[in-house]
Amino acid sequence: MVLNRAAFAVPVMLLASGCDAAPERDPAAEPLPLTAPADAEEMSDTPPNPDGLQLAPGFAPLPFGLAGTGWLVTAVDGVPTADLQDDVATVHFGQSYLRWLGCDQMEALYIPLTRSFALGQVERKTSTCGDSKVDAALASVLADKPLIGRNREGKIMLAGRDHNLTLSQIDSGPKDPKAPPLDAAPFEIMSPGAPDGRPVLSLHDGRFAIWMDCPAAISGSLRLVEGRLRTGNVQVKECETFRSAARQELADFFRASPAVARGRSGELLMSDGETVIAARQCGPQSSACRRTAAAIHADEAVENSPGGEQGSVDIPLR
């Protein structure tokens, strides 16, 4: 059975499909300009993109570059929030977490895309409020992989399918919570299908290996550098599999040195600028990950032992 890249584009909660092509260099390394380009008004008259997102006149599209910034919501769909008689709302972009506070407080892992960002599982930190127009618009826009723009005044706009937000910059919010080490345990890649058939990612001693129908089906070198998994010498092992196309696409994803967001409980979001893949760090009761970790290390032991044969191995997770 031939699978395409959609096999690994995980349907994470509030994660919409479709975005621009992957950049040739990190968009996060490009700071937001102090003012919009001179032809910002002309750019705003271009037709909406295929996702149906469109900026208001005066806002020029920009690549993502919001990590470490905080913003006050000043208008929803062009209506000042003061006129909505609603709560003051703020949005804070950490390195891995996005937090927004209106009537209720919400947070989620997020991952940069070429001209936007995508959310992982959303967690409601408080739940004491009734209906709020600002809260509803915030949730809608942030889930839409919104188009990002900036105007001459330095304000930004996040344009979703049903709403848009105008924001003014304020101080950034709290720092992200510390995440477990990447080599603390393997990660189960949350692709569709039976849990025992999901690929498992292991990172250790500057190397990574992905079990996918056979031990270390995909492997290579790896360094964590400024929010990216910098990979090298990515190899695909020839072994019996019913999803060779999907395995090759997963290898190509890691060749792109994907951006990574790490959660406090071992969650991962990874993106090559187009595809988003979610993973979760294995716990002691994760039989699929335990079996996979054993298979990876058993395979390494066979390679390092002349004439050795692979047997049944049961090792604890790191």
C-alpha cells in the first residue's frame, strides 16, 4: 500500500491543513521589519490565498518571526476591543508555547510554518467565563494557521478564515517550562493507524533512528540547534515493509532539519515548513515504544558483534 506524506501530517487538535512551501532558510532568523514595505497597500489588494485568508488593507504579508514576543489585541475584525466591552486580551509567543489570555487563559505548543504557525493540543488553564467575543475570535484565528501581516504603525494582523485580529506589541510573557531531555526516552510518532504500527523515534549520542517495520529503518546524525533538529547523512535501510513510499517521505522530512517544539510532558511538534508531525515521549507502560527501543538496541548489538544473531531483548527505556 502506497502512503503519501499525509500519513504523517497528524490531525492534532485545532491544526488546520495547508500552508506555503518550506523556506530555504529559517524564517525565525529574519526579524520583523520596523515598517511595512512601501507597497504594502498594493500587496493587500492581491486575491486571497488558497486557504481563504486575507489581510486588511495596509498590512503586508510577512514570514513567521514572532517567537519571544507579546501582543495586546486591539481590534477584532476591525472593531476596537474597547467598543466590544470585553476583557483585555493578550497573546504571547514563547519558543515552544503560545499563550493567550482573554476572559479565560489558554496555552498550546505551537510550531512555526513558512508564513504562519500551527497549534498542538490546546489546554484551558482557567474555565470560569461565559461567552466572550474576543475569546471566540482568538481561538478561531489561532487555530487557522493565520496569515501574518504588519502595517506602517508596527501593528500586526493575524488573519483567519472567519476573523482577524489586530495586535500591538507589549512585553513578552513568562518563559516556557523546562522540557524533558530528548534522549530521556524514545518518541512515538503519532501517525494514523494501530499504535503498534506507529514509527518510533530514538535520539541518543548525536544520532537518531526511526523504527518503521524494522530496526533503524531511517537513521542519521542529529544536533539540536536554535529550535531545529539539524540532521545529516540520513539513510534509509532496505527491509521488508508495506509502506516504502511513506518511509521515504518521512526520511525526506528529517533531511529538511525540521523545526521542533518541546512540551513539558514530553510532547513534540515538528515541521519542515509545510508538514506538521506530532510525537510523544514514551512512558514506562508504552509497550510499543519498549519493544521498539529493544529492537533498535538489539540491532545495534548485532552489528557490533561479529557473527552475532539478533535475539529477544527486553531493556528498560532510557
